[in-house]
Amino acid sequence: MRKMKWTDIQSCRRVHLLDMMRREALKRLPRTRPRDPDEERALSQIVQTRWERWLASGKLVILEPRHWRLRLGSKSEEISR
Amino acid sequence: MDVVPEDILERRLWVLAQLTNRLAQAGIRPILVGGTAVALYTAGSYFTADMDIVASNRRLAAQALQEMGFQPEGRHWVHQEWDIAVEIPDTDLAGDPKRVVQVELPDGSCVYCIGVEDLLIDRLNAAVHWRSLEDRRWAKELLKLHNRSLDREYLWSRAQQEGVLGLLNELQSEVSGTDEEDEVD
């Protein structure tokens, strides 16, 4: 199996994205092909579970309907600004 | 030195909070719209390549982005190190400013995001006019997750104005059906 470094993959992706931006091609392409109903149900379940996890863990607190508090708690890296 | 969030949604919100802070001095409130707003309302489930914001003064917003290290690339502003692309597609919010959600971040800063009702209208429009099934699916997810907190009167009235009432009713019926199935289970 061919081995690739994660940083190389990221770098390729970045070059591709920049190229798309230069060509002004970075717009959503509407998907018109229907998904399999089971796939759609599974994806929907994942969305629901993620949302419930955000609320249950306190990552997202809904203080008022239009006033939320969000904890940024993923792994972080130090980068100089 | 700052701690830059690794997660792409968190990093975008972190950057938007800095922009919001800079533009506050000029009385400008940038508002998150588009795919990143869908990502926020779905706990990061949606992925999009760029972050769309609406700012009433595009020139000042662009200047602030430049001061933060963003470079222009076509319609976008790109920050190479943070791996973030920002677009300012409009100066006016396609929706009601009173329905915007304020999201506080841990350092006391905050970002503003288009109201979920107006975001739903945006996805419904894309689903109807572009025949985009993905937009239909994400409209349904938004409706399902936020069904109880929506301003229904406002949403249904806007849907009627925009000519997407039929699809909204269809999705509401599907969502209600799913809820009933969940209750039976």
C-alpha cells in the first residue's frame, strides 16, 4: 500500500482549494442524485447524536433562544499569529 | 501566541470572533451565513470549504481581514496558516437582524449567526430552484433539530413569500412522521 504523509495530503488539498478560488469555482454544486434511504437515515441519526452530545456535554449552552454559549474544546495547537 | 482551535468549525468561529471584535469599533456587526452557519446549527455535521459572512461595509471588513493576515484570492480572502477562506457575498442580511443568534465564546468574545428560520429559507430556496437534494436534506435536518425553538409564524410567512411553502410543509410532515416513529420506538 502506498504511504502518504498527512501533511502532504493537506498541502495538496490546500493547493487544490486555492486553484478553485482563483477560478472562482468554489460554489456548492447541487446534488440531484437521491441518496439511499438507509444512508439518509443513518446520516440524520449522526447529526441528531452530535447535536445532543453538544448539549449534554455542556459544549453548547442555550442561555436564551437567540443567545448561546459555545466552548471551544477540541485539541489545540499553538500557532504564532 | 494564541491557541488556534484544530477543529475547522471552531477555528472559523475563533477567526470570526476576532473580526467581529475589530469591526465593532466601526459599528459593524459581521454575520455568519451559508454553509458554516449550517455547520453551527448542526453541531459541526455539515462541511463547507469556505466561510460566508455578511458585513454592512465590505471595504472595512476587507481591510480588517487583511490586517489579520488574509490575502485576496478571487472573491475570497484566504489565510494560509489558519487554512481558512472567507467570502463576503453580501452587505445586507437576507433575513431579520432581530432573529440573529449571538454566540459567546470562552474568552468573552462573540460571533453572530443568521437566524435558523432565515437559514432554512436559504436552503429551501436552493432545494426548490436548483433542485438540490442536499439542500433539501439539510433543510430537513435544521427543521428536525430546531423544530421546537423555531418562530413558526415567521418561518411559514417567509416561506409563502419566497414560494417554498410546499416544500416546507412536505419537510414538516416528514419530520413529524419521524418524531412519531421515535415515540413509538
